[in-house]
Amino acid sequence: MYNKNLRILSGMALAAGVLLGLAGCGGMPSKSIQTEEIIVPDVDDTTAEYDAQGQKQETESAQTGSEDNQEDSAGLGEAEVVNAEKFGNPKEVLDGMSITSNVEVIKTEEDELQIEFELENVGLCTFAAGKGEEFILPGETFVDSTKIEWTASTADGESVSPYMRVNEGGDMFMIDWAYHGYCFAIYGKSPQNTSDRDMAGKIALAIIYNLSGAE
């Protein structure tokens, strides 16, 4: 009888131990799930930070695009001025001639334009145009006795007479003319070979040929 009771007590103790073990094993997934719940917010925070950086980059790209559009608008404005018929499309003429190079627009305004370029065998020259009846180069006096005159026709069939003169020192030439309230000039250092400066006359004739619609 005693042995029978002892076996019953031992069996109950063993069963209790098994139940406690199962209870302990059942608690393990709960801890694992809690650990995963702690990790998930970290992933969300990283994603949010990435999204914020992406939005920042998109904003910067949009701002850069806006600045590029503004620069393009400014470029179009300049292009409209330098290719205006009232100025004779001077940049287009200079870019298209084999005797000129390094064409650079220096000044552009609605009624004023200045372009620098290199003329073959002459060097740096300047084309200038603006409101007025006569072009004056400050500090220089050009001698009328050195005048060489041509006759040119505009796009509208009107006659214009550009002429070239040399300054008192003989080291600078200027070709100038007027058309519909605007004055024009091409000037630069006079080369030793005077036939080289005559190439500037060809540029003047080409620009005059494009003149049209000046006020």
C-alpha cells in the first residue's frame, strides 16, 4: 500500500514537471514575438529617413531645374537680341564666316549690342550697334582723308553707304554706318597689310544685307 501511494505521488510529481516544462516552452515564442515587435519600428524609422532624403533630393532637383529654365529664358532673350533684324543678325553672320573666330557677345540690350571676334590676319575686333546717328569711339579721332566708301543694299532693298577710316595714329581702323535711327561700327587694330582690314568690310556688307525693320 505504501509503495502504491509512493508511485502515485511520484507520477503526479513527474506530470507536474512535464506541465511546467511545457509552460516554459510555451513562453518562448511570446518573447520572440516581442523582440520582432521592437525591431519593426526601427525599420520604419529607417524607411521614413530614406523617404525624407529622397524628397529632399527631388526638391533640390526641382530647384535646379527651375534655375536651368531661368538661364534658358535669359539665353533666349539674348539670342533674340543678337539675331534681331534691326541689328542685321550680326552673330549669325560672324559665326558663319570662315575669316572670323571666337565670336563672343559682350553686351546685349534692347537698343544696344556689342560683340567681339577675331578677324583673320587682323586680331581682335568689335562690332557695336545702338540708338543714334553716329558712332563715336572715346579717345580716338578718325581722319576723313583716309575714308574708303562702299555701297550696300539692305534686306528691304534700301541703299546704305558704310565707310572705313583710320585714326590719327594710323594704328586703328573703323567702319561705320547708320540705318533707321541706329548707328553701327566695326573697329580694331589696323594691320600692316591694309588689304587684311578690308576683310572687315565684307563683314559690314553681310550685316547690312540682313538689315530690316529698324525703327
